[in-house]
Amino acid sequence: MGIGKLIIINFGSGNLNLGFNSITLRLEDDNKSYQKALPTKLPEKPEIVDDYSKWLDKCFPTPSRSWKTASQAFSNTLNDWLKSEPFYSDWNKLLSYCTHKDQIRVIFQTELWELQQIPWQFWDFFQIYPQAEMAFSLPEYEFINSPLNKKIRILAIIGDSTGIDLEPDKGVIKQLPNVEEPLFLCQRPRSEISTQLWQENWDILFFAGHSKTEQGTGRIYINNHEFLTIEELQEGLKTAINRGLKLAIFNSCDGLGLARSLAALNIPQVIVMRQPIPDKVAQDFLKHFLRAFSQNGQTLYLAVKEAKNRLREELGNEFPCANWLPVIYQNPAMIPPTWEQLRRIPVEQKMPTTTDLSSPPPQQSYDKLHQALQRLNYTHQVKLFRTFVEQHPIGAYLIHGEEDSGQKWLLNRLMKQVPHWTNAKVISVTINRISRATYTKALWQELGGRVGLINQPSQTQIIDKVAQLCQNRTVVLIFDRLDEMPEECMSQFMGQFWLPLVKSVSGVTQSPSGLLMFLIDHSGYVEESDCVDFAETLSPTWEPHIPVKLPKITLLCEQDLTFWIENALDDLPLKLTAKVEESVRYILENSDGGLPQAAIYRICELCDCNWYDWEKVWLKY
């Protein structure tokens, strides 16, 4: 499986009659918060609207004999347009950072209805990159810092069912795993729906019934005589989103207006149908999507793609273009989850964002700097860590050095070397200096809480819980401020927690399962202690319960900094590289002789970058 990638195509101003002269192509991936952005253009192409109308008429609601001809004609028009220069060359530059195995989320960022109605699946790109799936978004959006529930909570609104069968939809919802009993509001009045949005915490909002979009406004028919718009529920929906509503699914007709209104409220994800949808198609899509999403471990995008592919294969004769109907509306500031992550993903790992990509965000200015800093220092530590982790899925690693040696910076570099690190379960504990008499008890209690256990769990319960988490994913334990731990407690901790835990998961040999522990010492405490035996090289006799002492982080010297700057000229500003000797001297004189963390502060300063603005973005762990 490839790396997760996000490509945002912001169309800026313009339309199909005038062309688009201010497009921004932006590429991000799951390893870096930003990778590349390119401005580009597309010429006018008014015939797209005509060919789309002909295609739509031939395919919906009932396909005519000439639907294939209309589909091919539209496909030719669309791909001819997208091969126009300079867009075609700029697009291929962006794709040079992707592989055919990558999971690519393509977001078309536009408010134009004509672009949101286009069947983009005819673009050759989606045939060449089989793991790619599309979504729409509005140009403006905000990050939502929402809480998580222990179990997924679903509010299911069942509306007007005149002429359609909604029982299959209800059956699929009832069978979902890790869900509290869904609340079904079947043809209930507006006041009851509003009350539930205001008073309860929901993860998923589901609607089945009749809906439509009129003059850009979406309507849901909650019974055979009453309809609601998103605007009429706006304040209740805002409250629900701030309390954790992450996904809305409208398995109903003509839902683009609903999606746009919800996107304006910054909901993380919405799934709607772009046109009136046959009953059979709606039922099968929901069944296939929720099965792939909740049971097969797929991301939301790949689950939607799988469901659409099954519609094409299973219903292609009767409804040949049905796979075009379902579409995602995405808040780009939010990370699309897996089913498990709906209730487990740590919100602090996401970067708060308010942006209009027609004006690229400030992060673009410092991405190259961040990449260059990733190559500064810590070479010996990274090499030794890779030697172990690429051969052994279980291991504990000590990161150590004097205060301000950049231990957390090294931790974040090492995390990117962990197999399947983007899907790892990270459990982080900061150790505090407390009474030796109560230390071990307090540590066990905090660790238990971090893995979801309460009421003073036993050591055995905690170990069993961590071992359970390791069954189908990598678990990373981070114990920060090891230097705050009393010496005798360190020995107890390794013997009573790490050793039995390793024994419990000793059968873990297959990816993506694994168990890693990072112990972080900020004061050189370990150098003065002999309470734990560490390994310093990978030998044939090494066992996973023996923690590995990575090389001590040392001061940067003039040669280190000079070599780094001269090999990062393309990524660093001229202010830093024009006079290398002066820059190196300034960094060393103002970093206590080359303390790595202080040196990074000074480098950022020379690059006109405020370290404190980016610390939480660059140091996620």
C-alpha cells in the first residue's frame, strides 16, 4: 500500500466560458503537512456544459441506447481540456511526487455548480491511478477541534418514504460494529430533530428519504408534508459539529445543495448523491460503503471508491452511470478517518487551518526549511534505529542527551521511520517527579487511562489491553522525561511492564502489527545510572525486551553546520546561505556552543521563521 496523498485543485476565479487563470495545484502527504504548490491555468471550454447535458440526458433517469456514445464524447471533451497547457505540464509535475500505489485524495475546490456536476471519473487520471478518489470542497474552511466518543453514535433521520423502501437502509445501520444503539427518528417533527442536535453528541448523521436541491438550496422531506433545509437547523448543526459530528450521509436524491450548506458549517465530511437516485442504487451503495468502511478497515475515501466500483460492476447493465452519483464533500483541514479513527484519532495531531488556497497559506514559505532541518544532525541515531526497526517489530529505544538537545525533534524524525506510522496507535505519557512511595501507582493509573481503562486497572489488565491493541496495528508508547523517574522505579517499570508486555506480544511478526517504546531522557540521567542494561548494537543475541540505547545526542560543530548549509542550498533562503561562515558563527554563538534545539531556533530566526508558530505542526509527538 502506498502513502496517503492529498491533491487540492483550487480553481480560483473564472468559469468554463472565460477560462480559469488563477488555479492553484497543491500537494500534501501524510508524512509532511505540505509538499508542493503550483499556480496554473486552464482555457475556456464552454462545450463541456453542452456535452455534459447530452450525457446526462442519455444516462438519467433511464439510460438510452446511445449512452455509451454520449459518455465517450464527454470523456473526449473533458480530457482534451485537461491536456491544455500549462495545466497539463503542471499537473504532471505534481504527479511526479506520486506513485500508482498511493492512496490519492483529489479535492476540487470550487463554488461553481457546473464544475461540481461534472462526472470527473472520466478523467484519464482516475483510470491510471486506481487508488485515487475525488471530493469537493468550498474555498474557505476551518479546522474543528471536536471531542471523541467511546463508541460511535449515529443519529438516523428516516424521512418521507413515499414510493421507496427504506427498511434495507435501517437494517444496515443497525448492524454496524462499535456503535451505540442508533437513534432512529422516523418521520419525526422538526422540533424533535433539533432537540437531538442540540442536546446529544453524535459522530454520524444519516438521512434516508426524499430530498432535492432547488435554486442551490437543499431540502430533506422529513415526512410526506414537511421539509427542512440545512439553514433551518443551522445552529443545532453547528453545535453538533463542535461536539464531534464528523460525517453526514444523505442517501437520498439530488443532495449537492445539502452538502454545500453543511460544508459552510465546516463539517469534516459529507456524502451525498448528485442527482435523483434509483432506490436499488441507494440501497446497494450504502450497504457496500458501510461494509468496506466499518468492517474492512478502509479509509472513508477508499470505502466510497469500492462501493462505487461495485455499483458499476453489479448494476452496470441497468444503471450504467450510477457510480457517478455518490460524492464526498470534504473539509480539507480535517483528516478523513477510518471507522476506528472516528472515535480514537487524537485531535491534537491535526493542524488548525483557516485558508483560501487562492492565496497559498504561510506554511508554503517554510516547507523547504522544514525538509532541510530534517537532514540536520541525528544521523547516527537514525541509522541505528533503522537497523533495528526494519528487522524487529518489537523494541524499546532510549533517546538521550543534555537539556535542549532536541530530543523531541529526533523522536518525530524516528516516528517517520516506523512502518505504517501514520496508522499507529500512539500512547504518550509525560513522567512527573512525585514521591517515590506513590510513583509506581500513579504511573500505572495514568498509563491505564491512556489506553482507555479506568477504576484503577491492574498491571495485568493494562498489559492485556496494550497487547490487544497490537493485534492489527503498530502501537507506539512514548515516555517523556525519563529523567524525572526515580532510579529504583525505572528498574521496576522495565521488569513489571515492558518485560511481560513483550512476552504477551512476542508472536507479533507480521506487518502492520508492532510494538515500539520510546524512553526520552532530557538531562543525561541515564549516563549516570546503571539500573537498566541497554543494548547499543544489534547482535545475534539481542532480545526485544532489552532496550536499545541510541547514540547520545551531541553538540553541533562548525563542520556539521557548514556541511548541512552547503548541501541544502536549494531549500534555504539566501539570507542564510549567502555568507555561510557568518551564519554558522552566529548560530554557534547563540546556541550555547551548538545545542541542537537552540541551534534550530537560531536557524529559523535567520530564515524569518518563528519557531513557536510551527512547533506544534512540526513536532506532533
